[in-house]
Amino acid sequence: MTYRVRAGALASAAALLAGLAVGCDSGEGDGSRDDGKSSAAPSSPAKAAPKPDEPKLPALPASLTGQKLDWKACKAPVKAQGSYARAPGGEWQCATLKAPLDYRKPTGDTIGIALIRAKAENTSKRIGSLLFNFGGPGGSGVGALPGAGQGFKTLQSRYDLVSFDPRGVAESDAVVCRGDKETEAALRVDFTPDTAAEEKTYLDDSTAFGAGCATRSGRVLPHVGTVNAARDMDLMRQALGDEKLHYLGFSYGTELGGVYAHLFPENVGRLVLDAVVDPTADYTGHSRNQAVGFQRALENYFKSRDISAKDGTARVVRLLEQLDRKPLPTDEGRTLTQSLALTGIIVPLYSQDNWPILTDALNEAEKGDGTRLLQLAESYNDRDENGHYGTQNHSQRAISCADVKGRVTAADVKSRLLADFTKASPVFGPYLAWDLAGWCADWPVKGEWETPEVSAEGAAPILVVGTTGDPATPYEGAQKMADELGAGVGVLLTNKGEGHGAYGNGSCVTSTVDAYLLDGKVPSNGKTCS
């Protein structure tokens, strides 16, 4: 089974903030304005246009919209890995939101959505709650937010910091599709098959994964898509007592935020979308975007070492070809395959701060030791020291395949996609092209859209932050998101730098985002930090 490159680097705020921020000075000037209100919305927002393409849903019962959250000291998450598996302690409180399993049947079965919060420090100037999603899809906000809390202390001065496990993730009825032994075997499958036998093994495993999801998690599987998660966010808003939703979404969280703005433009408060998924890209286009983005990041990495993009790319391709023929030994007693090595290369490209790790890993692999690349791959694949795998990848795939209608066959890959993807990225292109055939193969649930609808006429200004060297969500996606949100709604902030995302302490982007979230100051559309 293959794992798509996650839009959120391990969906961890701590991982994001470790290398997210690139030092940034003001570019074209602030151009800020302050409407003087507790929300960034214009004083007289235009009335949202009706959305005739969307089915009308029954109203939610008062038992849901009026529910009171029972905040208590957090216990250790049951379905978390590593540092996420510990109770956060201190100021952190947890609660469970009750939401409809199926919004078409709001008085039917419910699902529990796990929440976590730390209260605002300045209660006299409190704005409300600031909701976070750290990407994935499939990332645990309950696990990620406490580890990242120090990075958001400025925002906590006036906001309760709140995050959640989206439906089908971790403590919110996690999707589970297979056990550890099956996962370990699947990660040994060749993700870029060269023979008919390898192709059959790859596709059979992909089909088996979907069947396992249906068997183990059939109750929630049809209901874990992004639209339902966005509706859950509006229910959270009501349960938290907020008139407007204030939100900071990273990576996949930008898609979730855009969908929310489309569904509930009148409820948009101050929304920030950082490391933006292209809302105009379909199933195939998203993968090709990532091929381009990671190739760009790899070439920039080699240029930083005074190695030409051509020579550096050839070096990696040569290593991967050698691994395809013969895996490398490691100190862990497990071998490094071609597919695992590619995953290991991807991980440090999320942050420029981690490029030295990539240098060491490549040097060691070329000398015959695959240990470091394997360790990087294991961290990405959510494997702990005891060989137990988490289920983030299960949730990621379930959410993605519930969303997208696009389905690609092996014949499509071989006849029209493989050559194009390989040209875009000799390193990552073949992997991402074949991933299209395996990702939603024979999936038991039909997808919802070709591309997500994010138009948000009548919404308050939404700040869209794109980084020019972002590997996982290329910068062009931010430009398109700002356009798709609509005139007067999408406000583009460009960060000239490397890495997956821009918000972090001490940067131009950070001060601009803070001013927007804390004071309602909307920067001029097109402002650049460099």
C-alpha cells in the first residue's frame, strides 16, 4: 500500500513550527487597515448568495446546537503515538462534542469529536476561541496543539486556543484498516512497480486496504469527508459560544477552512490559511503539483550545497535505482527499500532547517548504510520503537477518498501519466503517478467532488499565506485559493522562502498574521515578506 505525501508534515504543529518560519522582513509595506471591530468582517458584509447546487439539510436539534461542553483535565489519548500518547497536563482541558454521524439525519446516530483547549490569558480582552487544524488530512489536533502551544502564546493573550481530532481521526472514532503485521508487509511493496507481478502485488494490496477499512470502520467511513468536518466546525463554534469562527489552518487545514467559508460565509470571523492546498486541482492535478513542489525543493536543497539541480537529481535517481535492485542494510535489522528511501528523502524537505539531516542521510546511504533514511521513513509512517503503527495514514486515505471522485487505473498511469509526472520530477514523479492508481483503488465509498468549492461571497476577508519554496503545497495554490474565495475575500500574503508554511515566531509573516488575528488589521492584498 502506498502513502500519499501528506500535505501537513506529520500533521504536527510542533513539526511545523520547528522549521516553518523563514526570517522575513516587510516587503511592500503594511497597507493594513483596522475596522475597529471584534471581527475582521466589513461593517456591512454583502449578503451571501444562495448555493442552489448544495442540498438543503434538516436543521440540527437543540440538543446538539445548545450542548454544553464538559471540559476536564485531559487524559492520555488512547490512539496516539509517541509524545502525543501522554496527557498534556497543565492548562490543557479536553471535552467531547456530539455531532451527527450523518448530517442528513441530524436526529440519528452521533459521533464524538474530541476537543482540546487552553484558555485565553487576558480574559478582559478575550476575543473568543481560535480553532486550529494542522493538516494531514488525518492529523490529531488534540495531540498536536499542546506541543505547539508556546508558538501561539501571543495569540493566547486574547484567544482560547482550541483544536480537535476531525471525525475518523484518533480520538474521534479513528478509521482503522489493518494491523501492524499487514502494515509492515505493505510498506515492503514496491510503490513504483516495474513488472506485471509487482504491479499486481501493489494493486492487490491497495484493494485489500480499502476492504479492511470497510470491515473495521464501515460505520464511519462514508461520513469522514471534509464537508462533514466543516459542518462539525460550525457546530463547535456554537458549542464554544462564538458568534464568528476564528481559525488558523495549515496545509490540508486550508482546504478545510476554504470549504467552511463556502458553507458558512456569514459565520466567518478571522480566518488564516497557511501552506495552501490548490482548490482548483483535481485528484490527478494535486499529485502533479506535489511532484513539481518536491522536485523544486530538492533542487533548491542541492543549490544550497553548490550542486547543480541536474547533478543532484541524477544522484538521487541513481541511489533509488540501486535500492530497487538491492535494499540496503540498517542498524535496526530491517532493510531500506527504494520506497522507504523515497519517503525518507521527502521528510526533511518539509523544512529548510532539516536539510542538513538530508545531507547526512544521503551520504550514509551512498556509503551502504540505510539507517538514517529508514528512521526518517519510520517517523513519517507513524511507526514506534516497538514496531507499532499509528492510524493517521488510515484516516488520511479515508478522508481523501471520501472527498475526491477521481479514480485512476494502472492503464491510465502507464499510458498517459507516468511519462508526464517523471518529466516534472524524475525523483518523485513515478511514485506520485503510481500512487494515483493505488490510493483509492476499489474504494468502498464514492467521492464527493472533482475539486472542493471554496467561493465565499459575503465572507469577511480571509488571509491566505503562501511560501514560494513550499514543497508539499506549492505557492501557486495560495494564489488560486485567494482568487477562488472571491474578490474582497481572499487576501494573499506571500512569503519568499523555503519550507512547508510560514507562520512562526519572529517573522514578517508572523507579525502580519498576529495583527490580523488580534487587531483585525487586514494587510494589503499581495503583500510580500522576503
